[in-house]
Amino acid sequence: MSYKYHSECGNVLVGNNINCAYRIRKALENRTNMEDDRVAILEAQLSQAKLIAEEADKKYEEVRLEVAAATLEVSVGDGGSFTGRLC
């Protein structure tokens, strides 16, 4: 019978490799479950960030249109010298 050292769990005897493999499998399952939970959290955060970005885009467009309308009103009020530029 040969003796082997398993670096993952530290078991030395070959007969204990079954127990070692079981513990490694359980550790990997736990890690996978934790990663799945983290992915779910990140997906939720991404969805929320998309909603915030969409709202910001809508507000930006509203303000841009208000500025354009105000600029047109001021230019028309000055005698119609509106050039079509906002700057």
C-alpha cells in the first residue's frame, strides 16, 4: 500500500481519500452556492442601475428640450435673431 499526501485536505492515507474527496466536493458545492448568491445580487444591482440610467436619460432629454424652448423664446423675443444654436 502506498501512502499519498493530498494537498487539498491534508489526508495522508489512501483509504481516507474517499473522505477527503467528499469534503472537497462539499466545499466546492458551498463555494458554488455562495457564488450563485453573489451573481443574483449583482444581477439585481445591474437591473437597478439600468433603471436609474434610463431615468437620468429621460430627465436629461426633458431639460434639453426646455433649454431649447427657452432659447427659442428669448431669441424670438429679441427680434427673431434665432440661429438654431443652443450655445
